[in-house]
Amino acid sequence: MRRREVLTGMAGLVTAAVSARSRLAAASLETLRVGAPHRLHSSSLYLAQEQGYFREAGFDLDIQATQGSQQAFALLAGGRTDVQLGTINVPLLNAIIKGLPIRIVAGRDNVACGNVGVIYGMRKSFPRGLADLTQLKGKRVATARAIGTPQFSLDAQLERAGLSPKDVTAVALENNLIVAALMGGGVDACIGTDEFDHTLAALGPEVVHSGGLAQIYPSFQFGHIMFGQTMLTPDVDRGARFLSAYLRGAHDFAHGKTPRFLEDLAKANRLDQKQTMTGCRDTFPLDGAIDLQSLRLYAAWAARNNYIPRPVEVTELVDDRFLRKSRAS
């Protein structure tokens, strides 16, 4: 009996010691607030978290689902988030031109896969399909409210078809209203985004579509990682450790590992499970390289359309200190 009590006491001491060490380890982790859209393109982030790579790098991630560019950049510039996964858009350019502490620090997705820049229409409006985009002349085309990749893509598609933006009527709508407007006849066509692509696909032969932006700019990079004021410091070690952990997750994702996040996202949005699990795993650089030419193209387009108050150089948009440090580590 005495021996059993001793063993029980020893087991309790071991458990307490392990628990204490766990609490100490957890207490030593730095919390990083990361904004990320609840979209397929966030898979590498969630995989890196599930694999424990951020904890190994000394971080406890608080991932916050951000809705819209304006909200995301306001949080980032104000120090309420530290990191943002996002896409190149006019609000980002204007924020940087105004002097807000936001910079692109790594590259993510390009347009080689998915529906970026695809123009959708109802077959009853385009019985011959949308291979010939000259049919868009005089039509109403829905785009998202925030000026970003959809508008850039639309202009590129129109230019390729020999049309100008003035040849169509662009209708800015909230993402959740675009499909209803298309199906109800409020617009003739729309630019696809991940938020509603599955809804359009579910309509089957009723919907016709064009090719995407990849037909014009095959390697256009639209997704990036941005740091805000809390990360843009002379101490590049924190940012480099974050990027190293993220890129480990990106490497795993590219080589077939799947985060629970992606499975849950597919179920919640009624996406095709097989296609979602296997598609679009080679559309991002495993070293986080930033495609400067893509930024130049987009910035020149924004300036040409007077979406920004002045032309902007890519050196104003990018801070590559953290990426260089992560590669050297």
C-alpha cells in the first residue's frame, strides 16, 4: 500500500512538472495576429499552424478572418493585426502612398490556376458562349466594390478583345450580391472570385464563361503577405522567423499535405471535395519570391486610370529584408 502511494505521488509530481513546462513554453510564445481571408489561398498558413511550425518559430498565431481590403489594411496599419494575407489592389497602393506602415514582404499566389479574371454570363444572354468577348460591348458587367484584381482583369480582357472600359458598364456590387444580380438579369456578366465560383459552377450549362487572366499574363502574381507597423522594425528576425514557418507550410502544401482548414472550407461551401483537395497546389513560389513585374503592371494600370494620386514605384511597395533574412537562416 505504501509503495502504491509513493508511485502515485511520483506520477503526480511528473504530471505537474510536465504541465509546468508546458505552461512555461506557452508563456514564452509571442502572439502574432494574422489577418487572412477565409479562402482557398490561405491553406498554406493554416497548414503551417497545424504542423506546429509557427510554435517552433516562437509564435502563437491568432488568425483573424478579415472581410474586405479596407478593413484589413485599417487593422494592419493601426497595429491591430501584425500580418495580412491579401491581394494586390488599389486600397493597398493608396494606403502606402499616404504613408501608412504597410509593405509587401513575400509573394504568394499567381493566376495559373483557378478563376481569376474569368468572365461569367448566362447562356440565355450569350448563346454562343463567351469565347468572343466583343459580345460584351454595351453590356453591364458586375465587379467587386473594392478596386482590385477583378477590374484589372476585366480591362486586360477587354483590351485583348479590342474593346475599352468605356465599351461596357461596370457595376460595383458586394460579392454576395453578384450572383443574384447575374441570375436575376440585373447585370449581363460578372468577374469570378472564389467567394461565388462554386455557386456559378453549380448552375452547370446555364452559365458560360471566358478564359481567365492567365491567358494574358500567365505568371501574374496577385497574392502577397504584408507586414504592418508592428513588424516593420529594424529587428528583422521576427519577420524572418514568421516567413520561414509560413514557407515550410507552403512547401508541405505544394507536396500534397492538406490542412483541416481546407477540408472544412470545402464542406462549408459545398465545393467539389476531390477537386478542392487536389487542385491549385503549384501556383505559388516556395521561396516566397515577389514578382516585381506583376506589381509594375498593376501599379501602372492603377495610375493610368487615376485610381491612385500619383505613379508608384515597386520599391515603395516592397520590403524584402525579412525574406532575405529567412533565406539566409
